Amino acid sequence: MFSGGVIEKKGKIKGIKQVGSISSNSSTSGTSSSSCSSHSNKSGSSSSSCSNNSSGGGGSSSSSGSSPPGTPPHVQMASHESLNSESKSSSLNSKLGHELMTVRDGSRTLRPDEPSLVPGEHMEGTAREVTYLCPYTGPKKGTLSVTNYRLYFRSPETDPPFELEVPLGVVSRIEKVGGANTSRGENSYGIEIFCKDIRNLRFAHKQTDVQYPLPIDREMNITVFRRFRILQNFGGYGTGQINEENHSRRMVTEKLLQYAFPASHKLPFFAFEYCEQYPENGWSVYEPIAELKRQGLPNESWRITRINELYELCETYPAVWAVPAAACDNDLRNVAAFRSRGRIPVLSWIHPESQATITRCAQPLVGVSGKRSRDDEAYIQHIMDANAQSHKIFIMDARPSVNAVANKAKGGGYESEDAYQNAEVQFLDIHNIHVMRESLRKLQEVCYPHIDNAHWLSNLEATHWLDHIRCVLSGALRIADKVESHKTSVVVHCSDGWDRTAQLTALAMLMLDGYYRTITGVAVLIEKEWLSYGHKFAQRIGHGDDRHQDADRSPVFLQFVDCVWQIMRQFPHAFQFTEDLLITLLNHLYSCLFGTFLYNSERERMEKEVKTKTVSLWSLILSNQSDFENPLYNPATRHHVLFPLTSMRHLCLWDKYYCRWNPSMRQQEPVHIRFKELLHVKGQLEKRVDELRKELAARQTHDSPRVASAIV
């Protein structure tokens, strides 16, 4: 039965608890737990805990009890089909009988089959006698709870109990399976939930209503009888007329649709309800002026402008830009009129020695008639002149040349080498968002729910996913090489400059500047190149939107994170963070627990007051920085430039992310625990080295021969 009612959590239980034995691995690997606790499940598994840590974005399934509030999302998220073998106490608790057990959660009493709530989360209803059809361990009967943040399923059939938590932001679409009068067979009637993190969940409901021993008098008013049955079945939900559909399924579906797609129902995102407090304020991690000063700006060739402070010149660009000092504000306005969406070339990164730069923009509005803009041509010349070590500039167009030519028919196009003196245009052959979306769909079919080991390589090749990863990496490598080895400035654009352009500039900067390979630095990089410069996260991910077939959706940011992982795999000592941080990013890309990835631009986030009304994902990460630290990191590599190998034989599928829901693909030993041990040993060794150095310096001072002063 489905019981409703709004119950607010007012108290908070402190403590850190890991959910699920396999989740010990996936706590750093990416299960997304939905408890709104204070920690994060680094791994990003989809356990829907609204924790303070990053509960990645996907649903997690674990066999132990739900984590108490205050547990970081990255710790809470157990992976999708994991069975918990954690503590004997949880095993004992499950034997006590789930009808009799209750625990206190703040000011109310929790049933054992209800999740611990995070700040801002409240129960929307509970359906009992629901069966979760797990593709790996078989059907499990239990209780399905829905809150305004997550879906939570708990089955007492296993010892310890089986649990599954999924943030509702992960849900892409919900479909009913079977009809009240047409479904035949066991578990053929229920709902199927399609998720954005490469998995589907299916729940079966009972087809017939439960019969209650109520003596029925022939004279009894049928309306009274119907109302009685509704109240018995759904504890307070509606007094409407019973139809043939099981009310449990109907009510679950209604609540899921309402809170999984808040934008479509004119409701706020859960991030605006979540009110966890973190020691670090993630909103202060990126300050544009400070970052430009770190790069040595302003200087004689580049200046900082606030011409877009009111977002009037370009609504998808940030308020603060770095532009050539030779270009006045009127020049900027003229150039904006010739670039798609007003996205003019602005500085992303400058080489500290050669002054070679990476600038980003959108395509020029050339059209089929081959229009030109003297102001735009002069502006590109100013960018080239700002680098005194080169008399040439490269324009890297991310698109295949055929696509760039086709865009002329829509009023776009690309730069002509005849019009732009000393410029060389190169096409990087990265396909558009529609091709990438289809590639990910094929990859999902290969990885979930079952893997065909006999045809693994051929099936993976048919998705072309790694081909696309190779193209993006190769393009970024070409940009980094031009800047570092040839000391030449590079202008990067695609069509509108907010998808492939962000991938290329961010990856090239990651290769060139070791600062962006630190935990704080990668936060700055994503805030700068992705968030402030207007990657359309809301449209590409579909936050809170029930239009799952929207053509604007595409895994652009996922590809970027995958490329970062490919580089990390080749240079394990060059990154301060582990892949757990990357999985946490992806989990919360979908979860809507934090305000970081909401909306399409800086202007929209300002209008919605995201920084004052939501919590930043970087608050979670910076407050739990030790959970993401790489014990193999060598700080000396900050001064190294990385040139990864991008041929297909050096790339591989990121199975810890794409195949994480399959228990057979998980590592048997919790890697994050090993990392913790290594960090502890590393700290002890570094401390001992410092002590020996001081001791050696003291001995040298004590043993040094005294020099007698000359007698005058």
C-alpha cells in the first residue's frame, strides 16, 4: 500500500557510515546515494542520499541500512546492485522484524524501511509489497519510498537488508508496464524507470487490491465503502473513486513524475531545499579577476573588461572578460555582431613565458554570400600581435569541414584564410551533439544490464564512443602542442562555442597548466570554461524536464570527464585527485542536490540567486578533500606539460563508471581504503624525511670548523 503525508526532518544525526560492502569500493567509485548527509560518496554511485558529500548522481543499491544524515553523499552511495556484507549488527537488526523496529530521526519516529532524511528532504509516500526486479540478483520484495529528493527501496529478504537509493534528478523517463486487465504472469505489472546514468530500474506492483475484512451491509453507501478502501490502502492520499489500476502504482508514478521533473511541474529544484552546512564555501573557489591575475593579467597586451557586466552584449558569456588591449569597447560590440550569439573571441589561457594564448568564441556569421567583417579580422590580428614570438595564428574549428560548410546555409560558417591574414584554419572533425547522444545510447546497450563477453570488443567498437573520445583528445592535444611547442596563439570555436569548444579549451589547459590538475584547480577550470562561459547544462542534461526525447540533450560534459580520466590513466602521478572526484562530479551533474550545474549560463544563475539559495558542489569536495586525494601525486609535475597518447590502442573504456552497476565488473578490494592507507604512510614518510633533514642541518652547523678572527 502507498502511504503519504509530508514529514520534515528537523534533527540531524552525525556520523559517517558506509552503505554496502561493495559500496566500500564504490564509495569512491561512483554510486549515488541519496541521503542528504554531510559527506559525499566519492564514487558517485547513485544512492540518493542528500548527503553533504557528493552522492553522485545515480541510484545505488546496497544491502545495509541507509546511512544516517550527516553522512557524505560519496560515502553513502552504494552501488546499484551491491549486496552488503558489512556489519553483524545490521544483520541482527533485520531479524528483529521490520514492523516492530523504529528509530528516532530528529523529531519523528522512522520505520526501519524508511530512509534517514537529509536537510530539506521530506517523505512523499511509501508503497509496500513492491518487488524490485534486479537484473543481477533477481526479484526482491520490499518497501518503496518516495521523497522530494530520491527514490528509496528496502527489502528485508536478504541478510543484511537490500537497499537501493536513486536521486530523482537521475531519472530520464518513467513508464508504466502492463495494464490492470491485460497483464498476465508474475511481476508483469509495475513501472520502469530509465536513468541518465546508464541503467534502468523496474518495480512490480500487485495487480489486485488487498481485501479488508469489513462487514458490508447491503444498505451501505458504496461511496462510503470506496472511501474506506482508499484510506486503508493509501493512508491519507485522496478520496477519489477507485478504478481498475492499482493505486500503489498510480500514486508512486504521480509522485515520481512530480519530483523527478520539477521544472515541468513548476516546482523548485531540490537544491533550493537542501540546506546542509559545510566548513568550506564552494561558491568562493572561483573568482574571475583572481584567476586572470594568477595568469599574469592585465599586462601590456591584454586588458580586463566589464563591458558585459549586465549581460547585454552577450547573454551567455560571463560579466568579466580578458580581451586584447588594442581593441576598444566599440570594437568589441562590432565583433559581437559578426559572431554567433555575440560570442566574441575572449582569453581562456595565456602561456606564462611565450605569451601564446588560447582564446575561444563562436563561428563567424559568414553565410552563403561570404560576408566579411573588417572589425573581426582586425580583432583576430590583435590577438596574434599580442604574442610577439609568432607571426601566425591558428584557428581550430572543432567541426568536420563538411559541417562547417553546411552551416553557411544557416548564416554561419568559418573564417576564410584569404580574409584573415596570417591565419591557418584547421578542422578537428568532432561530430555534433546528436551523433554523441546516439553513441552513448549504444554504449548503454553494451554495458547494461548484461555484458556479452564473447563479443565485447566488437560491440564496443560499434558504439564509436572511443572514436569520439579520441577525436576530442587529439584536438585538445593539437591545441596544446601549438601553444607549447610552436609558441603560437590559437583561436578555438565550433558552431556556438559552448559544447566542443569548452571540451577543447578545458582539456588543452589541463595539459598545459598543472594548477588545473589540483583539486582546487579543476574546480576553477570547470567553473571558468564550462559554467561561466555558458555550456547549456540545463538543456544538455535535461534537469527537471520530462521531455526525454529533446534533441538538445547530449553527453558533452560526460565526454570531457572521460577524456580527463584517459589522461589521468596515462599520467597517474600528475593529478592531485583520483577518479572518485570525477565520478562524484558526474553523479551530481544529474542529482540536482547542489546548485553548481543548474541552468544554462551565469546570467540565469544570477537571476535565480543560485549562489545564495543553494549549496555548491565544491563545498562538499573541498570540505572532504582528503577523500579525493591521490596518494601517488607528485607536486613537481605541476610544472610539466602533458602530451597524452591519443591513438586508439592507448585508450580504453572507463569501466569503473560505465559498468559500475554490474557486480561482476567491480573491484573486489575497496580501492579508496587502500588510498587512505597509502596517504597515511606517505604522510609518515614525509614527516620522517623532514626530521632527518633538520637533524642533518643541525649536525652540519655543529660540526662546521670555526673561523678565527684576525688579530689586528
